[in-house]
Amino acid sequence: MRFSFVLPLAFVLAAASVGAQQPAAPVHEAAYAFVAERTRGLPGEVDIEISPLAADNRLPPCAALAAFLPAATRPWGAFSVGVRCEAPTAWTVYLKARVRVEADYLVLARAVRGGQILDAADIESRRGDVAALPADLLTDPALALGRPARFALAAGRPLQRRMLRVPAAVARNSEVTVVAVGAGFAVSNSGRALNSAAPGERVKVRLSDNRVVVGTARADGKVEIGD
């Protein structure tokens, strides 16, 4: 005698979904696109490497992926980029990333004394991965020529802004304009600088509502806060 069973459709679909998992490619693509957008505008040739999500992951399939950077993470050098699922099931993964930026930067062609004024014979250009070098690295000779060295410097050292005496763009206790810049918007506010800073240096500003923000001093005396 032969028996046949007809299973309910809902049961069949549930059984089929037990082995379903998140494909690795969309997660990698979301992370790559996010980092590419964040590094757009960096000087030089940008090379992005992002490790793939494990193919044997046990994450449920996602219909809405969103990439992000952990707090205080810069999108160059070695870092982690997060990808979260917003629907239908919430989960978050972190992928290892590395961004190399091949560009020209300045090095000292010869040793200089503390207080010595730099001229064209003191500096030379070198090409390399600036993402692996200090953040205040100088790439424009105009920012170095005619500036006195703060202290004695050895030949071959990458030239950083902190090594030179640069006139302050923002003075401590002065009223400054704070410009917040993001994707598709720019707003301004006013506040009082809590420290002096040369162009490109960090400066703390107390706003009118007593909040303290940290931004970058610009040559025009304004303080810029990125997104």
C-alpha cells in the first residue's frame, strides 16, 4: 500500500530557508563602495583592499545593507569597516580594510638647525604611501619654504607641519566661525577658540550653547568640522 503526503507550503519554505545564508559579494560591494566614497578627493592614486566576508557565514540573507566606519576611524591606512543589515534581520559584521594613497610628499634633503629658514635646497619630493605616514605631512613646498624649523631635523625625514613655525590662523580666545561640512550640506556657527592653531592643526571651540567641538583650522581663520 502506498501513502503520499502533501506538506503545507509554509513548512516547505521554512525548511528551505534553514540553510540560507548571506552571500559574501553584496557585503563586500557595500563596504568597498562606502570606502571609495569616503576616500574620494584624496591626493594621489588610491588603492582599496577589503577582506571578503566568509563564504560559510551563518548570517541570514539581508535585503538592506549599510556600511559605516566605527567612531574615530580614518578611512586610510589599516582599519575596519562595518556593514550592518537593516532588514529583515539586524546583524553587523566588520571587514578588515587597507587604503594606500600613492602621492608626492616632502622630505628634508639635508639636515637643518633649529630656527633655520627652509629654502628650496633643504627639501625634495618623494613618492610613497602617504596613508602610512603622519597625518600632518606636507605635500606643498609653498607651505614649507621660508618657514623656520622648530628644532633640529635630520636629512631624509618626512616633513610635517608641526616641525615648522607656522603663523597661527586661529588665536586662543578669539571669536571664530565654525563650518560643518557634510555630504550635500554646509552650516556655520560661531564660538570661541580654546587654543591657538596654524592652518591644518586641530582646534577646540566652545560654541554659544557651551558645547565644545573639535575641528581643523583653515588658512582663512575658520574652523572646519567634517561629517
